[in-house]
Amino acid sequence: MTITQLEISSQPAIWREALGRVDEARTLLGRRGENVLVLGCGTSAFVAESFALLREQAGWGRTDAAYASEPRPWRDYDAVIALTRSGTTTEVLDALREVPAGVTRIAVTGVSDSPVRELADAVLGLDFADEESVVQTRFPTTFLLLARAALGYDVTGIPEQADTVLAAPLPVSIDGVSHFVYLGSGWVHGLAQEAALKIREAAQAWSESYPTLDFRHGPLAVASDASVVWIFGDSDPALVDQIEATGARVVVSVSDPLVELVQAQRLAVAVAESRGLNPDAPRHLTRSIVLT
């Protein structure tokens, strides 16, 4: 079993451990009424998008998400939350250095004793969810589950759902499939983006992601009998019919969107192995982007 597979399978236990940290997370993820900016790169940027929507929809205050590597107009934020598994990502550290004086800087990281600590006023350390693999799996899902609980969302039974799906075969065959599409609406769109990234990273395969209903606005044209289209969260029956008419295989959610992401991680590993690739060693990638 690869390191990536072991880390994927560890998620239910890691999630249960994370739920013991809800009070700490609640105090660190921006106080109610504060305007917050959430930053990340790669996977962490997708997680930032999901978290920002969850926080704002829970009534905690205006919450924006942005890529740490992209310049952005500064707004009147009370706090900046930086997501960085390694705590060493150059663009994230540089972005924190640019935060104006008086704005609270919060880091969420899998390595508490890392350079990001020196730039943060507070650290939410998820060291128990850190991982060896280049391809992120359990760190981002752990943060999102913990954040949902801290923001007041009901996460009851989600680790048990993950136990169930991990013990069962994948819900779709990859035979003859060369095109993978993930769809999600609202905060779940960030998970769809992350699922598509897993396929690209681990399996060097063609993958895409879109807001669910936007798929019919152009991207539907490339769907075929070589496509799998996986809808995270709520699905529209009319859209499902349209996609199936192309010959594509459609997978609709039967579990919480985070659990569906776990399934997508498993699918990425399966596709990598079917292509003779090692998901622990994706080409051209390193665990952290440190620029000189």
C-alpha cells in the first residue's frame, strides 16, 4: 500500500481526533462580526474558497478567499487566515509579511514549528493531520471538517460515513475512461476543484471542475462515453439526464461532500496505478513550494 493510500484510509480516525479541537478552532477562525481574508496556494486555495463561503453563510461576517500568489486589492479586514500544510510555502509567507499592522494574522498548518509561526499572531496546529505525501489528502479534509463543526454546522456521523465508503469498492469503473469532471455548488465547488486536482497530480489525467449548473454552459460539449462526471452534493435531475445523453457516466453523491472527496482521492490513486504511476511521486512536484 502506498503512503498516499495509507493517509487516505486514516482520515476517519484523524477526523475524530480533530473534533476534540472544536473550541480551540472556534476562537481562532475569526471572531463573529469580523471581516476575514483567507489565503492559500493550490489545494489550500480551494479549501480557502470553501471555508470562506461556509463562514459567511454561517453569519460570522464577510469572508473573502484569495490565492496567496496573486496580488489583490486590500479591503478593510480584521484578520487574515493563512492555510499552509507545511508552514513553508513562500507565497503564503510573503503574503503574511504584507498584511498591514493591526490586522490579526492566523496560520492553519500541519507543522506548528515552522516558519509561518514567526509571522502569525496565532496558530491552529493540525500536526496530527500532517502527511508525508506530496499529494494532499487528510490535512485539507481535516481542517474543513473541524471548521464546519466550529462554525456550528452539524457534522454528526461524517467519520462513520467515511469508514463505510473506504470499506467498499469505488462506485464507478475507470475502464475506458480518460476524462474526469467534478461538479459542486456553493462551498462544495472548492471540493470539486480539489478532486480534479488530485487526478491531475497523481495520475497525469485530464480533469476539470465547474460549479454544478454551469457545466451545461459549454463544458458539456466535451463529455463523451470516455468521461466520468461526478456531482458532489445536491444534483439536478435534468442536468444528470443531459450529461447521460452524451454517453458519460454520472456519479451522484450518496454521502457528505467531504466523504465524496475521499472517494475522489481513492479514484485518483486507482487511475494512477492503472497507468503504471506511483501516486506518492507525482512528476515535477514537491511537498512544499519554496522559492529562492
